[in-house]
Amino acid sequence: MDKKQYSVEAIENGTVIDHIPAGKGLAILRQFKLLHYGSAVTVGFNLPSKTQGSKDIIKISGVRLDEKAANRLALFAPEATVNVIEDFKVVHKMQIALPDVIAEVFRCPNSNCASHGEPVKSRFYVRRQKDQTRLKCHYCEKTFSRDSVTEA
Ligand SMILES: [Zn+2]
């Protein structure tokens, strides 16, 4: 194990989202409703990072993110890492990869979309174009920028 200097307090059990691009930590806190768990959340903004220059980090005590949440995280920060902590040790590193399909998480921004009136789950196909992430709705076949879907 390599020695790491943590500038944010270590947690005993929970989840650490590390290597968030600096400036995206607040959006992730909000999108994941990380404060709604009622657990202790520790954040660090603009921390020095060897690989990124600077980064944000979020530590949530007593909460494990599920795969759906990890998918959503990939939309905001595909370069982030998610570590599950037990007894102050990393016991699992979740794979964060931009998924091909995102279902159930976001509503289609198109108010005429069939997904709103029907008892169906939203479904988007994820595409990476240059450094833009775009989502195409399965139902209305419209394509949206990442931000217009995640902030709708
Ligand atoms: Zn749609």
C-alpha cells in the first residue's frame, strides 16, 4: 500500500468519491442528493492532485453508492473514482464508466415526449462526441446535451 496524505478527514465506513474534476464537486453533491442521506458528508474542493492539477473529493459516512448512482456519476465526472470504505480501508473500487444506456434516472427534457404520459421508465442512449456527452431519448429520438438532461 502506498502512503497517501489525506487533506480531508478519513472515514470509518462509507464511500469516497475521489478525483472529481475541480469545480464539479458541488454539482455532484446536488445531483446525488448526498446531503439527503442524513449522513456526515465531508468535502474538499480544489485539492492538489498529481494527475489533474486540482480535484474535488467527497466522503460520505455510512452510505454505499449503488450501480445506478455510479452510472450517473460517470455522466458528470467519468474520471472520478469511487472507493468503498470499511474500517478505514478501501475494500472495493467501483468501476466508473460512461454507460451506453441510462434508464430511469433522468426525465426527458422534451415535454411532448411519450415517456412523460406513459408508465414507462426514461431511457437514453449515451454518446460521446469530441468532449461533449450527448443523450438520445429512446422514445422521442431527440438528442440532448448532457447538461440539458441532468439539469432538467
Ligand atoms: Zn424523449
